[in-house]
Amino acid sequence: MATTKVEYLGNLRTKCTHLKSGVEIITDAPTDNNGKGESFSPTDLLATSYASCMITIIGIYCNEKDIDFKSCTAEVTKIMGSAPRRVAELQINLDFSGNNWSDSIQKRIKSVGESCPVAKSVKTEMKTEFIYQF
């Protein structure tokens, strides 16, 4: 069964619908690729998915190990490459400073996050840099 439906709306814009929930996301081509940049681009979603997946997997791990997980924010910088045009690099700055984790938990959290399903799904040609704040 399909997970999403993607519909072209014209003018380099799509509507993506999550079929189970009905939630919609609009994408727009970025300004550096003939678009208006009025919403997430498809590559913005890839970059955002990486950080979101890391945080989600860390949350699951913390629930399973009874580790108190109060807060996290991530800022993602996407760097595009050319020939071919692609996401060449992601810089993901994760702030876990509100959790007061020990050094051993911090080490486990890094390992768990960096092995999330999105991380395992992207090509290895994409450089990833992680900055952690605990």
C-alpha cells in the first residue's frame, strides 16, 4: 500500500499527502533552481528528514532504556553540489543541553542517532557533519 501521494500543482510546486493521516506538505523549487522558494524544496525535506529521524530514533531509544529525554532542537544546513546537482553535505547541529546526560549516555545517544534509518538510506557520497551540544 502506498505511503504518500504526490501531485504536481504547476509552477514547480507539488502537494505531498500522507495517505494514512491526510497531512499535506507543499514543496516548491528553490530560488537557485528556477523556483520561488516559497516552501520546502524536495532536498530541504531530505535534509530535514535526516535530523527528524535522528531525534525520533533517539527518543525511541530513551524510552526503551528509561532515559529522561526532555528536549532537543536541531538546525540543519544543506549544502548543494553540482555535476550532478545533489545534496553534497549536511551539517546538523543538535542541542541536547536540557537533558543533563552523563558522558556515557551522550556517547550512546550519538551512536543511536547517527545510525537512524535515514542515515542508512542515503548514499555515502553525501558528507555529514554533526555538532552536539549537551
